[in-house]
Amino acid sequence: MRFAVIQTIYDAALKNKDIYFMTGDLNHVKENEFKTVLCSQYFNAGVAEQNMAGVAAGLALSGKKVFIYSITPFITMRCFEQIKSDICYPNLDVTVIGVGGGLIYGRYGNTHCSIEDIAVMRTLPNMKVVCPANPLDAGTLTKQMLEIKGPAYIRIGRGKEPMPATGFPVKFGQAFIVKPGQDITIISTGTVLTEVEKTAALLEEKGISTEIIHMHTVKPLDENAVRARIKKRRAIFTVEDHNIIGGLGSAVAEVVSENRSVIIFKRFGVRDLYLKEIGSQEYLRKKHGYSSAEMSRQITALI
């Protein structure tokens, strides 16, 4: 996924000298090309994400469209004050790219996991939050963000995410129906979509017709899509590689509650605790109750 995002930015920067790319001492695809072909539009800020956010703000004030890129917890929470005061408050054209969102870096422990970033970013006025599921829609959404002004956050995987058989015709701000269904709706964001598809297959075997919605844009949320499901479904579930507080689940819950709905609703994700386990993304999802087998079991019991 990160390859698709950086390639898209590189191709655009070749055509537009006002597009700048900055990295926090992180190796990436196209690094040599940026250094040689686009050396004046590329900066390695080193392990200094707070400074990088400030420099990006300065470039944006000079009329540049700037992308800043680093591992998710460091590019969001380490420099939250700079993103808030230097980028969002003046509504500058800076896109924050967090690589390895959620539990992808689970083998490196709690410091490298990012289960608070969506919550943190969606609290900021002017900020847009986008979480692609795979390389195809990551590239498509990045192209769209190139045309949209103002602060944005793109949360991506580490790489080698499974490629779908066909591309998603995703559009910023609009939920996408991955699979139709009549009984329940599962809304997910980001790379956990593959786990949700496995869950739906297990539920279909039990006779539960399951709709899957890919909510790639968490802010602004497609509230109309949620309201439409409140009227038609027996239950709505959300799934995310994130704390269940403040992320997609909270955003959908706000819509459900404000519409005075009595529909069955449940959030799947990391519970309100610090990660103590170290392991793969798949292992950690299972530990926190949102593997496909566990989600299928809990959903079946609820409905």
C-alpha cells in the first residue's frame, strides 16, 4: 500500500513543482528518484517529526502542497501540537501520511502500534481522515487528495497487503459497498477489510446475509450511508485496527445515537487497554477479539 501512495505522489510531483514530499528518516520506494530527480522537492527531516510538521507548514504558507511521511505513532501523536497549531488552525495544505497503522508493527511492541491515531486526528477541525484498505484504493484516494485542499491524514499499511481481484471505485467521503447483504451490515475501515470479508463468509454459512461497507473516509463520515442502514438492518457492527474509543466505531455510534436508534450495535477493535503482547497483526487481532472466527461467533450470538 505504501508503494502505491508514494508512487502516486512521485508521479504528481514530476508534473507539479509545487508538490513536496518530506520523510522522517524512513526508507521508502522512490527514495533514490526523489533524491536525484526531485531533489529540490524532497526533504529528509530525520527523526524530528515535530520539526518536519513545522517546516511543512512553512512550505504550505509559501503555496506548496506538502506530504509528510513517517511511522504512524510518530507522525501523529509525537507532533500532535504542531499538526494542531501549525497546520490545522491555519487550514494549510499539508497531508500527513502514517505508515503501519493499527497493529501492523505488533512485533515491535506497544511503542510502534498505533491504536489512537484516528481518534486523535478526527478531533481536529479542518482535518480529513482517510484509511485505505489495499494498494488499489490507496493509490486512488491519494490521487483524490492531491486535488483536495487543506489538512488531511492518510493512514496506510506497511506493505504487501493483498490486492483485490478488482479495484474499488472509491470516492473521498463516500462509503463503498464491498458486498451486498440484507440482514446485518459490517462497516470497516483500513486493512482489516480482509478479516471482515472472512467474517461475512462464515456468517453466510450460518444463513446470515451480511453486507460489508468499506468506510475508507472516517472524516468526514458518510452519515447518510449509516442512516440508511439503521432503517433496514437488524444490526450494525464496526471493525477497525484501532481502539474502540474515538475511531470509526465511535463515529458510527454518534450517528446511531443521534438518530435515536434501537438497532443492535457493536464495535470490534482493540479494547480500552495498553497492548502487553508482542506478535503479528493476526495474532494480536485474535487476542483482542476481532479475528474472523471470534467476530462471527459474537455476531451470531447477538442476533
